[in-house]
Amino acid sequence: MQQRKKIEIKKKESQRSYLEDMQPPVIATKEVPVRKSFLISQALEAKIRAYIYQKRTQGDIYYNQTHLVRDALTTFLNEHVTNG
């Protein structure tokens, strides 16, 4: 029996599947945020809101509670933690 010759069919750009263009996922090297909950007083919450409002009116329109907590904890830990 004679073997058939395989014919390669080239796809047009419009016939290509989007899956053919996908790359394997790249592992992110940046830190992944973790959700934490904690209780604060109403007075402290009011100060936080006022500070965030002040930052936004000064031009930093994307400043939010996440930035405030991250900045405060980073500053505190840099000053008070010696290892790690």
C-alpha cells in the first residue's frame, strides 16, 4: 500500500485561533497583595479620611487607604525592626 503524502495547509491570519497566539503564563515577580481586616476607632477613621482628602486635593488623586496603611506600616517597621 502506498503512503499518502501529508499536505500542510497554511492558515490565513483571519483563520488563526487566538489560542495559537497565547504565551504561557509568566510568574509575577512583584508581591501579591493580601487582604487584612482590623478595627480602629471612629476618631482615627475620621483622621484617615481627612488625610486622604487632603492628599487628593493636593493633586494625588489616586491616593487611598491602601497607600496610607502601606506607607505607615513601612515607615514604622523600618524604624522599629532591626532584622527583616
